[in-house]
Amino acid sequence: MRQGEVCKISSSGWAREVTLFLFDNELVLCKKDLIKRSSLVYKDRFAIADVEVLEPLAVMDGRPYAFQLRSFSGPKETQIYNY
């Protein structure tokens, strides 16, 4: 298992700090609890087989350490993360 903090960038440009946990077959997304800052709240999970990691167009926007996650299961959405 690996874990790390990244900033999730919304389509409107807002950044929110989240924690990613990488397991053998899943990627789990958590955010900090608003009341208890020391605990995490589960937000989403992705099966590794159903996710594609892409280099985003955001690199041109001054975010050189960004990547996109595109999910093939559920809603077809792309999320941008910056570390």
C-alpha cells in the first residue's frame, strides 16, 4: 500500500487537498474531516483495471506535476490532480 496527499482540481479551478491510497487493485480517495481535522472521510474508489492515468492539459497552465485519472466504469469523468 502507498499513500500520499495531492490537490484535486475541479473544472472551475478550485483546488482541494485529498489523500490517495494505492492498493494492489484499487485507488481510494479520502478527504479531511471538516470537524475532526486529524481524521479522513472516504470519498471514492477506483478499480485499477478501470482507470487510465493521463498527462493533462493543465501542464500548460503552470502545473507541471499534474496528472489526470479517467474512469471507464460508472460516469465517464476525468479528474485532475496536482502534487
